[in-house]
Amino acid sequence: MTLREATRSSEVRARLKHPVVDADGHWVEMLPVLMDYVKEEAGTSAVKRYIKELDPATNPQVTHQQYQEYAWLTAKERKDGWVQMRNWWAQPVDTLERATVGLPKLLAERLDDFGVDFCILYPSRLTMGGNSGDAALHRVLDRAYNRYAMDMTREFADRMTPVAMIYLDNPADVVADLRYAVRDLGFKAVVFHTRARRAVPKIVKEHPKAAAARTELFGMDSDYDYDKVWQACLDLKVAATFHSGIGGQAGSSISSYVYNHVGTLSLGHAHLAKSLFMGGVTRRFPELRFGFLEGGVGWGISLLADLHGHWEKRGWKHIESLDPARLDTEHFLGLVEEYGDAKAKAKLGEIAELFARPLPHPEQLDDFAQAGVKRREDFHDLFVQSFFFGCEADDPVNALAFDRKLSPVGEALHICYGTDIGHWDVPVCNDVLHEAWELVDHGLLTEAQFKQFVYSNAVQLHAHTNPDFFKGTRVEREVAKTLKAGT
């Protein structure tokens, strides 16, 4: 079947003097096939556990209780349990588009129509899947999916590469699974599933049956040594990418998926990026690149500005200006006595007692000590250089990534083009590059900035630690020139 046709996106590609790399393409797993891989890994029982605990929507025979987090509850039942409305009608329904994102051979045949030279493929069901708390099941899913993904795409390695999926439950398991994925299966990219929950010791001790848990931050305040994971990424020459972040929204709606979806990725990514930065991960691993996909770049701009603003007031030696010892209590009380009204003067003794109380004095006053920020320029090495932001084509906020006047450190952020094909927000795959180009047509991006968006930044993300990432692909020669030129 030949589907070559002139599309608006292929016309955009024809006028470019550089390749287009889709840093965040998606495919939709063929579950009946994938479940065979799960069965091979751990038997039929593992398939049943997956259906029950992580994806009840795949089986219409599961109990009503197992549907509780999905859209089959009545409005009353959802309100009674305050059950969040989850995604529904999540994939494209045009027959050709739906088949394209499930069949790598068809996808490879159509990439030219999309204006894409090379595509990095992320899973759809599993990368967004829930967290059952069953680390053993997670490892089964990791290995099954990774074998499935490589088997399905190996023939088309010149046009696409899948990412290995790995849950971040336990660093020792993560390192072993990373090595298996890269050394044994041949993966060049990885996405980490980051929604790990940890028990709170005091609550477990006092209330053994309580289900309370905290969110794992990965970069700081962890009982686990995740530096082993980041070092393994460097050793195996893979960037650390994420597609869900950590945390969630402050509130959730029981009736609107859109309410629950808007801002979820950006908020989750912001929590994760903060932990990696504040916990000193980017300081300890300056050569590792971290990719936060599909959440856009607006949150990154805001986070950088917020971190910088806090550092100017509370970081390094700046925190000393807030030392309560600097307050002249006697002078303050004198001013109250001179300028205070009758009510304030009547409380002068209590006010004096209040100021006499000692205030907390943490052992580490500088919250930025782990991050290693001592000067404004450090934000380049520890944030700007390390973090890459996956952005969808039609997001006008993409242009702000290049606004150096807006940046508190005067630098552009690294944004990477992601088609997001395979999801409900991309009903027509071959329109995506054209939508991205509209930012140039509207004067929001220059052609040089567009090149960084759809090509150069993705090369930096993946080829910085692995110069051979694009070897054997259609873009090998162009990437080699780009790496040699350092652009």
C-alpha cells in the first residue's frame, strides 16, 4: 500500500534545509499481542493481574469495583466516592490514522507525509498507566513491553526507535532492567514511569491498616539511592525522559476529564524537575540530559523564574539577610510605643514576649546547597543545560522558550518537537508539522529557532551522551554534521 501524497506538512519539510525529528511520537499498543509477551514473561496470572490492577478498561468482564477509576460509574456513584473522571475516547477514530499508530510498517510508510525524518516512539497505554504498588508486576510489564516494542519496530530502525519503559520503584531493579533493555534488547532511549508511592513509617506504625502514602520525589528526601539510576543512564548512554512527572493536581473533578487533564503533565513535571534540581542531581550528573515530554515549556519558564527568585532571597549567603538576630527588638518595641495605637500599646508586653521566643534554626540554612547554586550563572549548568521540554506543535507558548528577555538568566530553554500522534488531540497526523510552522508564519519563531525546535534540540537531548544515537538512520549524516559543528 503506497500512501505518498503531497501534504501541507510534507511541503513544509521540503522547504527546510534540515531534518525533522519527532522527539515524542506515540503508538498505541496492540494489547492482544502485548499480552502474549506478558504471558511469556510471567504466565497467564500476570495478564490477569495487569487487567485487574492497572487497566480494567481493557476487559469488559471485570467487576464493577474494578471499573471504579474509569468512566462507567454513574454520576451518583462517582460523587459518593469522589472518584476522579479519567480519560475516555482517547484515540483517533479515523480508520487510517488509528491503524497508523498501531502498525509500525504503516507508520514508516507515512512518515514522509508527516514531514518527519525520524521518530522516537513512546507507548500510550503503559506510559500513562496507573501504579498498582506491585513492583514485581511492574517489572514484568517493563520487560514484556520492551521486547514487544523492539520486535515490532526493529525492521524500521532507519525511521523510528521505541523507548524502553521502566518503572522507578527500586533503583537496583531499575539498573538491572536498564542494562537488559540497552545491552540485550538494543534500546537507545528510555522513559521512566515515576509514580511510585512510599509508606509513611509513623502512620504505618500507629495505624497499620491505613493506606496513607507519600509521593516519591526521586531527586531528594528518598530512602533509596537513585544516583545509581542516573549513573546507569550515563554508563549506558541514554537520556532520562519522563512522561508523567510526579504529584498531581490540587483538586480533581468527578465529572470533567478536561479539568483533570489540563495542567496535569506540567504540574507533575514541575515537581520532578524541582526535586532533580534542588536535590543536586543535575550538579552531580552534569552530562546527563533530562527530557520532560508533552507538558510544554510554560511550566519550565515559570519554574526557572521562581527558583531564581527564591535563590536571590533565600539562597547561598542571601538567606543571612533574613536572620531574626538582625532585628533590633528594643528599637522595634520603642517604635510600637511611639507610633502604635492604644490596642498595640496595651499588648506591648506580649509583643516583647513574642519577639523573645527563639525561632527555628535548621542545620542547613541554604536550601540551594544541594543544588550547588552560588551565582546566577549556575542556573545555566544546573537547569538550562540539563532540562529539555517536549512541546506539542500547536502550542503558542513554545515561542516564549526563546525569549531571552523573559528568562531570569537571559537564556533560551531547550524545547523539542513532539507530534503526539496516537492521542485524541491529533486527529490528522499529517497536519502536525504544518501547525508547528505556523509559529514561523505568524512571526513568533524565526527559521533558526524552528530548526532548534524540530531538530537540533532533540539531537542534543539524545546524542549528547550517545553520539551514535542516530547512526544507521535516515538522518545520520545531518546529525554527524550538527554534532561536529556543535550546533
